[in-house]
Amino acid sequence: MNDLVLQQQIDKLIDAGRQLPQVEMPTLHWLLEGMYARQILIPEGTIIVGRYHKKPHFFMVLKGSIGVTTEDGIKALRAGNMLMCPPGARRVGIAYEDTIVVTIHRTEATSLEEIEDDVVEFDIRHRYGVGNEILLEEKPS
């Protein structure tokens, strides 16, 4: 499958997912001398759709297992696996079990808002805010 077809399918998934309840994914953030690390707990069975990334970054699985779209198809990643992601990457994942992932990005930004602007493309269709919190109008009651 070529990248354009994959990206069109991801767009359809985003649109369909907007109609479904969103899942809380506890997220931690760290900054250290030009590096930003983001750790996310993804509950089992959760499908995640990332944003387009402007810069290369690392994607690491610390715990659990997750299927992730890559340039070579879907890869099953387990704790201890890592991907080097090129600029322009946007991925879809499904957590096969409760999974913890970390991404590491280069940035000189110092606030979450500035970091997000520096490392990913804005997409109004996404249901999560800068700190990975569910947008207020989408929180389950």
C-alpha cells in the first residue's frame, strides 16, 4: 500500500473515531537541555492516531505491546523495542495490552504549547489537547 492511500485511510479513521468515546491516557512530560520526552499509558484495546511530526524522533515501548503502522507495514512492538521516526511520520497504533510508550524529540521550546507547535502539525480533528488531555467537550459524562 502506498503512503498516500495509507494517509487517506488514517484520515477516515480519525473522522470515524471522533464519534466514539475518547480514552484517558495518563501522560507525563519531561524537558532536559533541548530534549522533550513524553510518556503515555495506552490502555489495552485502545486505538491511537498520532499527528504528523515535523522532526525526526524516537518511539520506544517501555511496557506491554502495540501494533504500529510503519513505512514497511504494521509492526508488532513489545517492551524494549524502538523506532526511529522520520519527519512527516504519522502513525496509528493499537495496544494489545496495557502499554507504556515514550517519544523523545529535539526542541528548544520550553512550554507544552510551544513544544507541540515545534514538533507536530496542528489538526483540528484530533480530540486531545496539548498535554494529551481529552478536550473538554469530548470527556465522558
